[in-house]
Amino acid sequence: MLAQAQVRAQTLHRSVDLRLGDAQHLSFPDASFDTVVATLTLCSIPNEEAAVAEMARVLRPGGRLVLLDHVASPARPVRAVQRLLDPLLVRVEGDHLLREPDAAVRAAGLVIDELTRSKWGIVLRLTAHKPTPRDPPPSGRGQCLTGRLTGPEHSEPPRRLAHVSPDPCHPSKGESPWVS
Ligand SMILES: C[S@@+](CC[C@H](N)C(=O)[O-])C[C@H]1O[C@@H](n2cnc3c(N)ncnc32)[C@H](O)[C@@H]1O
């Protein structure tokens, strides 16, 4: 993968410092990056909380985290299928289907700015930032209020994510986040 990235960097005439490492133990000082991007990686990393905590550590205050991954769907029927397949996929591919990186992002002290789900809630795109001393204190509610749910294959117009539970990203039993 690094070789592919090297070729791509050369094609774009960019000078890029490419390194191989364990995302759970980054070899960079605190607050050394403006932006961290992780695509389709947290599903494979053994300890996603440790990896997100490392991402938060190396971000400077005000720095941005950009994530795209496949995650546990909030839709119960879809999640039930994921629950069935997860043990097999973990064993064969090391690929976890029931991850909830947005919870790990909040636990790492980052503030979610935008969260969108597509493909029956399985694909999650998220941007967050590391708070600065100027940020208001976290309310604990409504971090996902700006999130949108888009329909399968974008065939439906975006639907706003209603504030239906204390944690709108993880509704309690009987509550649905899929509100028009
Ligand atoms: C499904 S692939 C995605 C690759 C790439 N990010 C992409 O978007 O195409 C999952 C990747 O996670 C990487 N990975 C798994 N555990 C890791 C760890 N502890 N630290 C860093 N990368 C890890 C694997 O090496 C693999 O390249």
C-alpha cells in the first residue's frame, strides 16, 4: 500500500513522508498534525478505541479528524444480519462489522461536527475536531443534530437526524433515528 501511495505522490508531484506504523501506537509527538484521515481502517484495527485515542492525541487543538468506515447499522434488521456475519468476517478477514467509531471519537474527547450515514446506515462519514480552550463545554446531547441520513444509493433526499434520545447516534430500544 505504501508503494502505491509513493507512485501516486510522484504522479501528483508531491513530496510526502510515508511511514508504516501501528495506528494504536503512533510514533508522533502530541499535537503534531492539523488533520488525521482514516478510511476503511478502523474496521480492521484490533483496538479501535486505542487507535482513535492516538488520532486525538496527535491532533493539534482545533485540528480535524475525517473518518469513513463501515459500521454497525442503527437499523435493527440490518444490524441483525451484521451480527450474524461478524464472527465469520472477524475470523476470516479480521474485519469487524459492528464497530461504532463515533462513540470512540466522543470518548477520545473530540467534538463531532458532521456525521452522515448511507447504505442502510452501514457507511459512516464523520468529521470532528479537537476542542480548543475557546470551545463551549460539551453538552453531552445533540452532537449529531447536524448529521444527516441519506437513503440507499442516494436515491432518496437527505433526511435530518432527529434528536430522539440522549445520544441521537445510538437510539435506545424502540426509538428510531430514521426520521423524515
Ligand atoms: C480494508 S483495508 C483499507 C485500506 C485503505 N485504508 C483503504 O481505504 O483502501 C484495512 C487496512 O487497515 C490496516 N490495519 C489493520 N490494523 C492496523 C493497525 N493496527 N495499524 C495500522 N493499520 C492497520 C490494514 O493493514 C489494511 O491496510
